[in-house]
Amino acid sequence: VLFRGEDRKPLAICQVDVEPTPHVVDQTFRFYQPELTFLKKAIRLPAAWDDTA
């Protein structure tokens, strides 16, 4: 982001470098099910971390 004054000279420059990171997986779910059958399970996951508090 570049902010310029009335004389078109730069007042401030803000450069942001974003590095994506993978999701943290801290639990593994294993289901043992016979072949050619449907797996019917519901997994409740905790709410995502909220930084508005």
C-alpha cells in the first residue's frame, strides 16, 4: 500500500508478506468398516478459535 501526498510524493509505504501455513491436526480418527459398506458417523469438532473476545 502506498500513500501519496498532494505533491504525489510518497508519505508512507506498507509492505506485507503473507506466508500460508497448513492447518494443525492434533487428533486422528480411525474407523474400521467392512469393504463395500457405508460409514455413517458424525464427528463434532470444536469451534474455531475466536480472537474477537
